[in-house]
Amino acid sequence: MTTLRHRPYNFSAGPAVLPEPVLRQAAEEMLDWHGSGMGVMEMSHRGKEFISIYEEAEATLRVLLGVPSSFRILFMQGGGLGENAIVPMNLSQGGAVDVVVTGAWSQKSLKEASRYADARVAASNEAGGHTTLPAPATWALRDGAAYVHVCSNETIHGVEMHTLPDLGALGCRAPLVADASSHILSRPIDWSRVGLVFAGAQKNIGPAGLTLVFVRDDLLGRALPICPSAFDYTLVAANQSMFNTPPTYAIYIAGLVFQWILREGGVAEMDRRAAEKSALLYRCLDESGGFYANRVAREARSRMNVPFFLADESLNDAFLAGAREAGLLQLKGHKSVGGMRASLYNAMPLAGVQALVSYMADFARRHG
Ligand code: PMP
């Protein structure tokens, strides 16, 4: 096998960097998984080999996030946007859904939920350009809502909920649904505060296509009749995510990523690293004398996705070209926001962020 040396640092928002040991192991096992004579992509999802891969992935994930036995873990397809429809089809019963809009992704969730339910904005930070987090005490929550939707990390706007809201303390009995696509496994989840969490895999978990859903048992059995069977949580749960053929290779890679996280020290260690890496980058931005800026309120700043701007935007192309030369890839901001964005997922080593801030300081010295 070719030994990959000095891979560039990849700051893509997703699909995103994966741990190198995982990629190496997958490469080694490509033609023959554990002496089975088959690659994982070639196995029946019902055979004992794949079942063992699936069971280990699920068990490791349960340990990593301390998922209580009252939650089912579903390995689905359809991505985050798929879940924007699948969640209301499963939970809303056509009733009220309150959505907290904190950026582009919750905005999309609101729009999609409106097709199946009476979805309304409970709070929004749009007026400030999606740079703050509306305090939960100010959310307009309706009695009898089927659920409250939040995006706990807005990948495009770089706004993160560092704690999940305690809806019970607000007198709200609706379950909380959280789109945790872009920060899952970077911090613990307080399961007492959520009814459902979903996450597309292509940031902190593995290949695009796989979508994880954690759903509390008591929320099963509510799907609308129009819900496709393959997306009905009750059927998917009753069939251990094998109602239809699951994304087998993506589940295998996810399992390798889960084991990598465990070996590295678990979610607690990912949490510590996320704090360290993001603090380093925010310090570089804040201490650049205005050369660079992140516009998000400090308490709402994401540790995973850091959008930033050069004061002189005519330098953007030179910044990106120089970054590429320095082995720092995919730093261009989302087209709807502009500027730059550095995503610091679990698989981004501290050394990558150190290389980024040193490039940024040097660029600012040369152009400041
Ligand atoms: N939610 C969030 C928070 C995301 O970051 C993304 C993708 N970047 C999505 C949903 C949509 O995911 P997908 O493209 O897999 O449908």
C-alpha cells in the first residue's frame, strides 16, 4: 500500500477530513475483510460478517455518547435534508412544530416541515445576520406542539448551542429535536433534554449517505400514513436498521471512526480538543488587529465551523491560493456568506490548526 506522507490539512465543512488511521485500515481491508474473502461492499447486509460490523458500530457509538437504552439508534439514508422531511412525517402528526431559526440549516428545516405540519418560527436570529443565539426564555413555544426543532450547530453561519435548552424548565412538554449534523461526537449530549437527534455522517462520522437518528422509544408509532415505509422510524427500529439495505460501507467506515474516537480518549477528549483548536483560531482572528474578523457573538461561536472575513476582500483569492500552496485546503466560505470558513472537525489535528494560524499571521504581516 502507498504510504501517504504529509497529507494537506483539509478544512472542508463536509464531506470532510477523516482520521488517517481509519482510511489506512479501510484501504488494507478493501479486498478482504478479516479473511472473509470479501470486501465490505460485497457482503450481504444479512450475513454474519456484516451483522458483526453493524453490531460493533452501534455498540461503540452507544458507549461513546452514553446513549440510554430508552433511545433507539437508527442507521438511515437521506442526509440531513432528508431528515427535515422524515422527522415531521414521523413526529408531527400534522400538528404544530416550533422551529428556532439560528442559520441556514434551521431555516431549511422550517421550510420543509411546513410541507407536513403547522411549522412556525419560535425565535430567530436572522435580524442580526445569524450571529447570536436567542435565549431560550424568549422562545415563543406553543402548548401542544408536537416538537421543537433546533440546529445545535449551524455549519454555514458558525453558531453553536453549547448546551441544549431545557424545555421542561420553560414549561414546555414537547420533545426537543436537534440537528447535530456538524458537531455530533465533539461533545457529550444531554439525553434528558432531547427526544430525537439526527446527524448526517459526512462531517464527524464518515461517508455521506449515512444518517444517524437517535429517537426516544415513546416517540415511535406516530408516523403519518404518507411516510414512506423505509423512512418510518418504527419500521426501521423494529428491523435493526435493515428494513431496507442500509448504507453498508458507510456504516463500516463509521464503525472504524467510532473505534478511533474511543482509542483517542472518547468524546471527552474530542470535546477538549475542540475547545483547544477553536480557541487557537478565534484568538488568531481576534488578535489580528481587524485584518480578520469572525462576526458571531462570543458565546454563540461554533467550535466546529469558523467563518471569517478578511477586512480587505480583494485579498481573498491571494489568501486561498497561498493557503493551498501551504497545504491548507478548502477554506473558501459558503457561497451564501462569502469570506472564509475553517471547519475543525474531530479528525483535524491540532497541528493543522497551528499550521493555519501561522499561515494567517504570516499572510496578515505580508499584506497588513
Ligand atoms: N444540517 C446541517 C447542520 C448541515 O450542516 C447539513 C449539510 N451541510 C445538512 C443539514 C444537510 O445535509 P445533507 O446535505 O446530507 O442533506
